[in-house]
Amino acid sequence: MFKTLNSSLFIYTLSIRFMSRFFVFILSLLLTFPAISQTSRDFLLRGLRHFAENNYQAASDDFSKAIELDPGAYEALFRRGQSNLELGRLNQAHQDFSKVIEIQDRHGEAYYYRALTGIRIGMEEKALKDLKRALEIDSTLVEAYLLRAEIGVKAGRNGTVLVDLNKAAAIAPANANVFHLRAKQFLRQGKEAEALADLSKAASFDPGNPEIRLERSQIFLKQGKYLDAIQDLSVAMEQGFNYAHIYQLRAEAYTKAEMNSQAIADYTMLINTFSLRTDQNYFQRGILRIQTNDFQGACEDLRKAGSMGHQEASKKAADICR
């Protein structure tokens, strides 16, 4: 009886050990080969999620795995090219877009992105050919028109620039960047009214864009529309354009609009914060302080400007300061 019992226990123990080792073996296989059941499509989708999260390295890695499983997966190649472009790996990006075109020669965006990459690595003529081909495939590629227009500006081909920008505006009538770039071209041609109209359209589509606001404010200043200029300059500052020359422009606009207290505040910012302690800034603040009946402050500023060689300030100080 004891022999039978010991034998049963022995068999039971062996069974348990075998099952345990078998379970560990299976588990190790699953851990060692986690992608055994994953497809190229799975890696593509995961890569797209990483790309949307701006995790370009992880995205590139997943797209590479998708390509390993399916070398003809041109969508994964295209997306890896975009990831490489974001990571600054321009040669690799250019190669990826070229492979996409080899597989799918009517991929308009691949031609556009190869052009974009080509320009950055000094292949401008080939980039222009790629843009032409991209637009032959898909005439609604706004980015291709804009990129070709930018190349045209640098090359001085002003005749073709507006043609491309006009086509882009017709395709994307609510695209702020289109109207912003066309406004710049109008300004180069001295067409201030047209530039203002386009900048206003751009601002309506992208009201927080500081560059658009700054450029429009300078036209308003020329036209004597000081309140409009002040509003645009203030928005530019709120959006991070806290630069000395913008405070200078707004201080001048406040002065012209006879908003003396606000002008004094901007000149004070220029003098104290930006250390632009010029004779002209002291003189302007001194004159404004006269307007606000701050004669003591005015005399201090005028004398300071005079000591720096500002003759008009010296004369004014002699007239009003005792």
C-alpha cells in the first residue's frame, strides 16, 4: 500500500514539474516573440499613433518593422520618410520617398515631400521637377504650389510666383498661409492695398498669428491708422513677439494716437527693460511727460537726452525746467 502511495506521489510530482516547465517554456516563447502574430498593418497603425503624438523615433521604428514584414508597404515607407524628415534625417527621408515613387509612381504627396527634402539638401532643380510631377498627379496639392512659389521668390521668378499663389488661393480660400505668402509677394511689388487685403484675410483665418499681425500693423502705421496698428502690435506681443522693436513701433503709434500714458509705459519698457537708453527715447518720453503734466519727470528725461547730445532736448529743458 505504501509503495503504491509513494508511486502515485512520485508520478504526481513529476506531472506538476512537467506542467510547470511546459508553462514556463510557452510563456518564454510568448515573451521572446511578442510580434509573432502582428502584421505589417499593425505596426503601421501603431506608428501612426506615435507620429500623431510627435514621437517620431518610435514612429520610424514601427514603420521600419512594417516594411520588414512587407517590403512593398509604400504607405509605411511614406510615413517613415515623414518621420525621418521630422528627425532631420534628410538623406534617409529622400530615399524613402524615392522608394515610394518606385512602388507607386502616382503618389503625388511623395513627389511633394521628396521635393521638400530635396530643397534642403541642395537639389533644387530636381525638386522643381518633382513639384511639377506632383501637381500633374494632383492639381489640388496646395503645399506644392506654395513651395514652388517660395522657390520662385528666391530665384527672382516673380512672374510665376503670383500664378502659383493665385491657384493656391482658389483651391484653399480659407488657408491663412496662402494669403500671408501672397501678401508678402504683393508687398515686394509695391502693391500695398492688395497686400493689406490679403493680410486681413489671413488674420481672419489665423487671428493669433503674430507675424501676420506685425506685418499688417506696419501698413496701418503708414496709412495713419494708429488704433488698428496698436491692436495688431498688442496681439503680436500677447502671442510671444515681446521684442524691443515692437515696443518701439507701439510707442510711436500710441504717441501719434495721443494715448500719452500708454506711450510713456512703452518708452519706459524700452529704457528700463530693454536697456535702450537712447537720447531719442528719453526725449520722446520727456515730451510725453509734459503732456501729462509730469514736469519733474519731463525735465529729468530732457536733461538726460540733452547730456547725450540731443540738441532739441537741451533747448526744451532750458525753456521749461528751472
